[in-house]
Amino acid sequence: MWVDIGNVKFIFLPLEWIGMNAMLVYVMAAEGIFAAFINGWYYDDTHNTLIYWIQKHIFIGVGIQEEWAFSSM
């Protein structure tokens, strides 16, 4: 409701588009098209992509935790 009152609807248009095209978004994500599209942009070096940044800063140690969990079985 605040979006309509505050007249900032344009900020949420990408989310509205994703909601109206959910099946297309799902298929594109499952096939890796989104990752390839985002990886197409980089800053100063081909390793400075958004996907690389997310893997480096958000998923820190995820693989280590999984290895530890499976090695104790």
C-alpha cells in the first residue's frame, strides 16, 4: 500500500515482471541463462563479476561445512 501512496511503484517493476513471468524466470534460472547473462558483465577483469562476488562473499565456507558434515558419517 505504501508503494501506491508514496508513488514509488517504478522501483518494484522488476519484481512485478518476475511475478508475471514466473515460469520463464524459473526455466531461465534452471538452464543457467541468468548466470551467463550476469557473468557477461565484469569490472576491470573477467574474474570481477557479480557471480564471483556472491560466491566469494556470501557462500564463504559452504563447501568446507558440507565436506565436514559428510566426512563424519
